[in-house]
Amino acid sequence: MELFGVMGYPISHSLSPDMHNAAFRHEKRDAVYVPLKVKHDELEIALAGARALGFRGLNVTVPYKEEVIPYLDILSAEASLIKAVNTISIKDGKLTGHNTDCLGFVEALTTHLPDSLGGKRCLIIGAGGASRAVVMGLAIHKAALTIANRTLSKAEALAKDVAQVTTFAPQVCLLDTPEFAQIVKHSEIIINTTSLGMTPQQDLSPVPVDLLSPHHFVVDIIYNPLKTKLISDAEAKGCQTQSGLDMLINQGAQAWNIWFGESGPRDVMKAAVLAALIRQPDEAI
Ligand code: ATR
């Protein structure tokens, strides 16, 4: 049997095991995918353990998408550009890091918002590993970017990395400041890439509701709960919205390309995630 898993902390919110196991069953693969809760000081040993146990592939989630890089043997071109890894393949004892979040995000956004992203004023909230994939994806499409983060230095570092691969540098700002409020008002697309609002912090949102208005297209990359406080507030204010569901499915289907050389069955994966969300207690949805 082939072994796969997702490493993160916390990990109980992750629906990747439901998504991939349903796809394995559907495709009749002799494989299993497990949640792997890894403590902060045990990431390196956990990766060595996965290698020793014969795991064939892994996903990496909050908060390890950047932290994992020093422990890998090889980085794909897109992962080294983004400087974040969400998918690992293990072959001949070597761990190779990839990033399928970037393509997964852009595919999801352009499905919901068919207009060109060129010049669109986008506010990305967060500057962690998930944000890096989102920001690079938008930068490649020449969107006009502002990165807002709780820790300004991380937003600055990300903006600098983007400036090295595109012709412009994103603006940066601190969360929860008058400048942030102004930028929210003037943005066309707002994307939350932080864990604010994710189970079990469902009551939190990075954007005060009174700053939202109908001209905003609001994206939350969180998929658990499907309707975060940010998405509910945005709907109540008449905004168009997009949850993290499609990005989850897209990045998972793309991970199959890396592990098996063929895309995962998206319809099966989506149905499994929706069924798992419905099975959860009401307050988690
Ligand atoms: P991931 O790899 O999934 O992106 P991460 O690298 O830990 O996870 O990044 C988490 C992001 O959420 C960061 O931008 C973090 O802000 P800091 O850079 O200041 O740490 C943001 N974040 C997490 N909890 C937050 C909170 N309570 N308030 C504001 N931002 C938060």
C-alpha cells in the first residue's frame, strides 16, 4: 500500500485526507492518506520518519509551508520562485518540494472572475507560505498588489521577492491601521490568506465589516468553515465572494500530477470535501 499524508499544526481542520482517500477509492489505488500532527520542533524528524516509513508523498499546511524548505533535498522551479512548498514527492529516498497552491489559486480565481487580472487592485492579507503562492500567482498576471500583514517585515520580504521576478514591487501595510482601512476601501479584490476565521477561530475576520462594500470581490482561501466570517460579512454587504473550496480541490488535483503523472478526479474530490463539511458539527460549517 502507498502512504501519503498532510503535515501541519493544527491538523484536525484539514479535509485533505477525506479528499484524497475518496479519490484513491474511486481510482482503485492501493493507497492511504493520513493527517500528521507535527509539533514545531519536530518537523525535521517527522520528514525523516516519513522517508524511513516509505511514504510516497506529503502535503504541507499551516504553519510549515516555508519552514519545510531547508529539510528537502530538491526544490521544483515554482517552489523555489515562491519560496513555499505545499506538496512533497518522495522517490529513491529523496524529498522534492513543489507548489501546487499557486496554480490552484489562479485557476479558482479566474473561474469565478473571468475578467483579466491585469492592473486589478488586489489586497492580499497575510504574508506566510499560502500568501506567497497567491501573491506570485497574481504578480505573474500583472495585478496591482498590496500585502497587509500583522508583521510588517514579512510583508516587506515577500514584496521584495516579488519585485525580483516582476517589474514592480507590491505595496505593503500593517493590518488594523488607518492605512489598512483606506487600502481596503480602494481595493477591487480582497484575499484572506491568514488563518483568521479558520476552525476553531470561526468568529474572527481580518477585515472589519463596515469597510466592505458591493464593489469588492472577496476571497477567503480558508475552506473550513466553507463560509468564514469574512465571507458571511461580505455577502451581507452585497459583495461577490469565493471560498477556499476550489483552490483546495485544484491544488489537490495538481498534487496527483506530481505523484502519479495524472490529475486527480476533481468531481470526486469536491464531493468528498463537501460531504465531510456536512458531517461536521453545525458550528464548524
Ligand atoms: P501558511 O503557511 O499556511 O501561510 P503561515 O506561514 O504560518 O501559514 O502564515 C500565517 C499567516 O497568517 C501570516 O501572515 C500570519 O501573520 P504573521 O506573519 O504576523 O505571523 C497570519 N496570522 C496568523 N494568525 C494571525 C492573527 N491572529 N492575526 C493576524 N494575522 C495572523
